[in-house]
Amino acid sequence: MQGKTMKRMLIVALSIGLVVPAMAASNPSPASDLKAFQDYFHKRFPAVPPADFVNGPYAMNADMRAQWQDIMQFPPYQFALDSGKTLFEAAFPNGHHYGDCFANKGLGIAQNYPKFDPKSGKIITIEIAVNQCRTENGQKPLDLQKGDMADIVAYMTSTSDGKPIDVKIPNDPRALAAYEAGKEYFYSRRGQLNFSCASCHVQGAGDHLRAEVLAPALGLTAAFPMYRSTWGDTGTVVRRFIECNIQVRAEPGKPDSTAYRDLEYFLAYMNNGLPVAGPGARP
């Protein structure tokens, strides 16, 4: 029992060390955070190839991986993908298309989101960009968590499959502030259970929680939108953020809140260099 306690204390100490070296450095920066973050997971899970972290628990457990590979012969998100392609390619009543709102007609660009918007000073996720496109073309915004939005973004993301994630933090103090706010949110405890995002996805990464294996924070957002059997459909990453808040008995924010935008910005930046793997599937 003492050995298990010591192991847990060591894991906690190492996870704290992810932040402290970068913050204590003479010139702290997102780049130094990124190196410390990725180095930690590579050292903790040396048998996992770096690009395989995007597969979450299936990179941690051989039995789960085999079951997942069987399921993926007929991906449970295929209906969402087909629906998303149809919706994305359909014209608005004014004759314009979603592709008219994005670089490269919206194809092969998911690896660059979220983005910092210098006009608003806020982070724009790909879902928020889709809604901006809709309102610019006289349409009502969609639910940011599921339904048509999840389907459209699943299709857009699929066109970036395998491309390395490349989220930028421009030389703008507002962009850096958003990144830092996202990092603070990730490591801050909240709710009646007093958990942070890092409690499960840093300290607890690879551990079993009932029948599930907790996914590491590295690669955590790379496979969204995602079909989850607990949902019975496909959802966006902000849907998962809200669900996690509810699970730790914390008051969830609104789907388009600054806090969730910044959190996604931080996590996506930490995934830089990993391949886009969405849409994905999880229990």
C-alpha cells in the first residue's frame, strides 16, 4: 500500500513539474510549455509512439485497442460524416457556401484551429467560425455541441486527417493572455469533487476509472468531433468540456464562453505536431 501511495505522489509531483520549469524559466513561453508537456508524456509512456497519443486510451491498452480496431471497420460516426458532407456542400439561400467563408474552401484547414482573431481579441474555434459563416449568410447559428454542427465539423476535420496540428500564438499580448488563461483553467481545481482537467488527464492518465482508461492530455483534442457510445451520437470538444464540468459537479459555462475557447486553444497548442485524427470514437 505504501508503494502505491509513493507512486501516486511521484506522478502528482511530475505533473506539477510540467508547469513549474516553464514558469520558472528566465524567458517563459508557450514553446517551453509545449516542450515540457510533450516530454513528460513521452517519458511517462515510452512505449507509445508520439503520433499514437491521438488515439487516447487505445494507445494505452492493447485489449481496448483491438476492440476499437474491430469497431472502426464500420465507424460509428460515419452517418455524421456523410450528413456533414451534404450540409457543408449545400448552398445557402443566397447562393453562397460554407467553403466561401474559409481559406482553401474550408478543406484541409482544421489543423489550424482554434485561431486568435485580432479584430475581436478572442479565440475562434472551428465551430464558432462555422456559426460566423452562417450569420454572415443570413442563417441562424447552430448548437455548438452536437447535431448539424458536429456533423459539419466532422466532415471538415476529416479532410485534414493526418495533417500535423499547427496552432499559432501570434505576437499579440491578447493571444498570449488567452493561452495563459487556458493553461490556468486546465490546471485549476473546481467543483464539489475538487478536480482539475489535469487530475484525470495528467496525474491519472493511463489509469482505470471503472471500465475506462483515462486518456492522456497529449492528443486529447485531436480526435474531435467524436462519437461517444455514452452519447449515442457525435459531439464537439466543447460538449466534452461541459460534460466534464458536470461530472466534477462544477457549474458549466456556456458553449461559446471565453473560458472554453481559451482551454481549447491551450490544449490544441499542446498537441502541435501530432496528426489530426478526427472524427474519432470513444466509449
